[in-house]
Amino acid sequence: MKSTSKPPAEAKVAALAQRCGCDEYVARAALSQIKRDAPGNGTEAAARLLCEGAEEMKRVYAREMAELGDTHGDAVFQHPYVQCLLEAARNRVHQALAKQPGPEADRWLICVRTYGRARSEAKPELDEWLSTVGVNEDKVAHLGDALRSIGIDDSDKCKVALRAPQKVVKQIADAGLKLGFHAESFIKKAKAWREKAEMNAKKMSTKLGKSAARNPGIRDLTLNTLERCLGPDCHRRCLIFVSHEDADFVSGRYARSLKGSPWENRIIIGVKGAHLQVRFIEEAAPIGTHVIVADDNIDAVMVEVAEESQKLKGQNGGEYWHRALDCRTLQGPLDGTGLRIIGEESELSRFVRACWPKKWDDVKQAPALRDAEQRLKREGIDSPSALVDFTSVQVQLVSKILGVPSTKVQRVAQVGQLLPPRRTLVESARAVPQQRKGLKQNSEKEMPELAALISRAARAMTDYGVNVWSVSNTQNHYFLHEFGESMRTIARKTGVLQDIKTKLSLIYGAFFGFKALHDRRRYTRFGQVKDDVERTLRYWHCDGKCLRFQRYAVLKRHPPGKFNAKKGGISAATGATGHEQEGHKALRSIITSFAWRYVRLPVSGEKCSDVGLVWLPQKLQWKADTPDEEAPPLAPEEGPMPKRPPTCRPTDHCRPTGAVLGISTGLLAARRLSQKRPAAAEPVGEAKRAR
């Protein structure tokens, strides 16, 4: 007979995990760490590390939050307890990546960071549905038990049963149970419940994707969204990172809320603080891994639509130029435009743009570049190496085809030439069989749209030499569609589809991806309230570019970046005053430290982004290696602007009396020059007229 008992080593791990209230991965990491530091039987030492280390971390967090700066967070990650958590997390991440099919370059992992987002109480699915249709809370549990006793154990069965409430009353009476309502009252209320259910189905449709739960947790929000976007097996590419001191984790509420679901064993114990948790996630992943970080309160991932027929219909008659992603349906960015994607540009075309960027890198020259490429191919030139060889003997011909002076053609060389990012090419669809318009059902061979976006982002990071990307930082469907229309207009004129923006703007902290580099320069150091702003600027400081897919956005349950005592997340660990003060202090510290080269604080009443900064245009930015001595003076501390709707332009009534309406680029450039050198003497006479 085969023994079912665990080996002694595994039994020791299980006992330690139960004793210290952690999972077996952390217990195994603690034993391994103690064994390296003090060989021998280290069970007691490992128990002290796990139990006392968690208590010590409270003091470490307090010290670190009081000492923001260039070394912020280092003490947290140097602590033996956090090192133990990191070792356990690395094992879990390695296992999750190893189980994914395909080459390593195509693997990615979504990491959901959560804090205080487990639901306060886990109700059966039927009881939760009864609550949403209007059944009194004090009668939900009793009615749910009565319905389950006659075989009605989920919301779908209940919807059908309520069409014949008299039959339900009779079945419950025959079973010797009490309904909790008078029969006539139940029959009357059943109609109202059905109507409420139909209203909820329209309002909280799969297009909009919002959870109808009254007290939604991570299971109802982000995890539900990921299942809808990536399919039922999405948990294989996702992990959930919780703080070891989160009350919802310590009390077991996360475990109870996820019990019985595919997410039950996807929790990884991390550290406190949204910004430190991102660093923890990165250090847990192997170098080069494509990691996507998601907040825990995402209701849907949205994408703008090209066709008016696919606009989202609101409950009150409104129409929206976006839709929620769904793994079952697809829609292309060019549907209904008469265009189709034909592939990516050739290596020869990229090489020509790299060698003569002033002539050929402008997207307006794309049609002429395609004509020149066809002429080169007629001469037998179909690759960069062939162009280099041909140039050595036919300089004048190449100069004539490309419209470049022969002196510049002679200097062309392939060695060490960096190629620009690939362009996506489009053409008219009239010459090919008519494509299916609008939404189409997704086949098994086709990748869900969100998975395709993540895979494209990985390739784009390699092409652009960038290490971070995100979706749009606005949920406004007009702004999303405006970008889509501009993209399609350029595609019609040039034959190039450009759906990625690289200029300086916010990398949205609710849903972003990066390549794990373990680079200390990229870690955020000034707290969690403005960590997405700091992360944007640090990656820009290192790479000079950030990628944003502007057609996509995430719809959050709560306004981003705003304090709300009931919403959970990072706001659960701070107050309204502390949230505002930490954000204001962080912005000034970020600018003073390094970001003065790329942003500045607004003057009173000036138009600025919702994050509280003015992003400098490219021509007004300083180089990354500019000495700190050349930094302009920081604006004096002033009160915040009056509240205004996010993503809108402030109007006159939003501004304090006497506010400056804006600062022109020319005026700002003049101010910079005046700070760097003394004003020249005023020219007079002939000199003044000559100038």
C-alpha cells in the first residue's frame, strides 16, 4: 500500500507554515535562508524570522516613509524577512513563466497589486444576485437557503424560476420550508425582481463590463475583467500580490473570497506600499521578463471604435465611442475605413530611413519611400547589404533613386547602423475580397485582443529601445476616438498606421507594462501617491521615450489619484490630508531631484495636466546629463487649483481671480534664457534696425 504521508522535509515546511500563518513557499524560503546563514536544525530560527520579522517591518516602514529620497525603500528590501518573501516570490514567478507555452521571449505575466480589496463578507452567488435585484438584506440569506433546497442554486436558475413564482411557492411549501414572505407578496415582488434583473443586465452589460456587486472586491473587479478579456484560463498568466501586513490578507478574507475559484492559489505575499510593491514585483521576475502591473479596481479595458454602428449604447440613451474588450469578439482599428493592414515595412525601407532620416523619416514621405523601394528592387536591391554593395559601384544611380546627394550616398554603411522602429503598412481594401466589418467572433487560432496588445507592446519596446508602456491615461471616449480618427486620417494619406505615441506624458499606473531590468535608477523613491508620475519621469530620464497605446484605456471603479476613504487600495492606508500632502511633497521632490529637465510646476491658474505638472515640450527639455547647477529655480509653494473635472480644460470660472490664462512656448523659452545669462544691452540706431 502506497504511503500518503509527506517526506520529513515537506512535513517540516507545512508545520512551519501553519505555525507562522504563511504559505509553504515562504516557509520553505525561510528554512533555506536560515540554513545558508546558520547550518543545522533551523526551524526555531526560521519561526522567529517569520514572526518577529513581520513585526520589525512595521518600524522599518515608518522610518522609510519619513525619509523619502534617493535611498528610499532600500532598507525594506535589505531586511531578512523581505529577502525571504522575495525568494518565495521568485520561485512562484519562475513556475508561472515556465508553464507558459512558446519561446521565452513571448512569455509575459500580469501582476495585480492589491491592498484592502477583499470583500468584507463572501456571499454565495445566488445571495449576491438577490441583493442586486432588490431583496431586503435581512431576508436574502433565508430566501437563498430556501431556493437552494429545491435545486435553485444560481442566478440563471432563479431568473427562470421567477417567471412562475406560484410554482416556487408550492415547491417550497411541499418541502416543509418557510419562504420568508407571504405567498401573494412573493408573487408580486417576483415581477419587480425580474424587471430589476433585466435593468441590471442592460446597465452592467458585458460591453460596459462593470460589476453589479454592491461591495465589489478584487474578484468582482480586476480579476473579473481579466477573465472577460483573456478567457477562463487567464489565471495561468496572472499573479496577485498582497502586502504581508494587509488586514484583509492576515484575517484570511482574501483566501475566503477566492476559495473555489481558479485564483485560489495565485496569491503572492509582498510588501507594503504601491510603489514598493512594483519594485518587489520587478525583483521577483527574471531580468528581461515582460511584466504587466494592474490595479485591483479595474472594471473594464476599453478601446475606441472606428465605426459608428459599434458605439456603446448607454442606459439613458447616451452613445460612447468605445467598447469593452472581450475575448470572444474582435474589431480592427481600420474596420469600415476601406483600408486593411498588409504587414510591416521591410528591412530595406528601415535602413533607408536610418541612413537619411532628414529625407525619409517623416511619415509624410512614406508613399514616396515605397516608390523608391520598388525602384531599388527592380535594380536587384532587396536588402540593406545589397544596397551597400550596389552603392559602391553605382553611386549616381542610387543618388537619383533616393534623391540624396551622392556625397552622402558614398558614406552609407551597414555596420553599427541602428534601424528605426518598424512601421505598420496599410492599403486600400478595394482590390481584395471585401473584409468582414464590425465585431467578429474570435476563433481559437486568433489571440484575444488584450493578449495581442501585450504581445505588440513587447515587440514595440524592443523596436523603440524603450522599457515601459501603458494605455491612455484618460477614460474620456471622445479623446480616445479623436486619437483614433487622427490615426486613420494619417493612414489614408500615407499608408502607415501609427497607433503608438512616444512623447512625454503619463505612464498610467493603473495598467502598465515594463521589462524587468533590476535597475536601481528606475525605482520610485518619493512615496506611493505620485509613483506613476515619478516612474514616467525616471524611465524617460533613462530611455528618452515612453510608449502609450492611445486607443486603449482602463475603466476604474473609483476616480484615479483621488482620495476616497471607502475605495480601498492605497487610500486605505492614508487619510485625505495625508494623501494630498504626500502628493504635493512628492512632486516638488521629484522635480528637485532630477525631473526639472522635463517638467515644471504650474504657476497659479495655469492650465496643467491632472497630475499637477506641466510637461515640457521636446524643444524645451534639457538633456539627461545636464548638470544640476543649471536647474531653474523651483516655483514657490502655492495652494492647489480649484477642483475641476478630470480630462477637461479649465474654464474661467474654475480659476482664481487674476489668474494667468497660460504661458506661451516663446515666453517660456525667453524666461529660460534670461535665467542662464544676463540680458544684453538694448541695441540702438543701425544695430537695432539690423536686428
